[in-house]
Amino acid sequence: ELWLCVPRFHGEGFQEGYAEGRHAGVAEGRRVGALHGARLGSEIGCYLGFALTWHCLLQKSTDEKNSKKMRALDSLIGMIQKFPYEDPTYDKLQEDLEKIRGKFKQVCSMLNIQSDFRIGTERSSLTF
């Protein structure tokens, strides 16, 4: 009798569907995580390259204004170097990222540079 088999088929179908959905969810989670991590790394890397370049450009100057800029650049570089890239579970990741972004904007203001960091699908760019 067919109606006796319905609970068994229902249970088997549920288990198969659950396993397939779980596998698809893990794959999608990895893809999204890798994309987000790449964007974050690109953004932070751009800030660090910017800061190191300006640090080199200003280090020979003895102007007091440049001394303040150097301290701000040193602070930005230090914040980036302390950023926990390897720990995706770091609970203050967003908070620290916002601090780095704020310090970057402060440095750009001190250097009289209009910055616009955009992350595209193919690459990131810092335009002036």
C-alpha cells in the first residue's frame, strides 16, 4: 500500500534536500567571504601604499607643518600594521576599519587631497 511509504519518502527527501542545501550554503558562504576579504584587503593595501608613499615624500622636509603630517601618516601606518588580517572572527573588525578610514580622511585633508576610494568588480582605485 502506497500511503505507508509516504512518511519514509518524505523523510528521505528532506534529508537529501537538507544535505544539498547545506553544501550549497557553504559554497556560497565561501564565495562571498573570499570576495569581501579581497575587497577589504585591496582597500587597506591602497591606504598603506598611499601612506608609505607620502611618508617617503615628506621625510626630508624640516617644515613644522610636514612634521604634523608625518605624525598623522605614522599613526595611519601603525593602525594598518596592527589590523588583524588573519582573524575573520575579530569582533572589532568593522570598528577598527572605520578608524582607519577616518584617519585616512584626516591625512588626506592635511595634505589637501580630495580622496575617493571606490571598489569596483574588477579592481579598486584611489583617485585624486
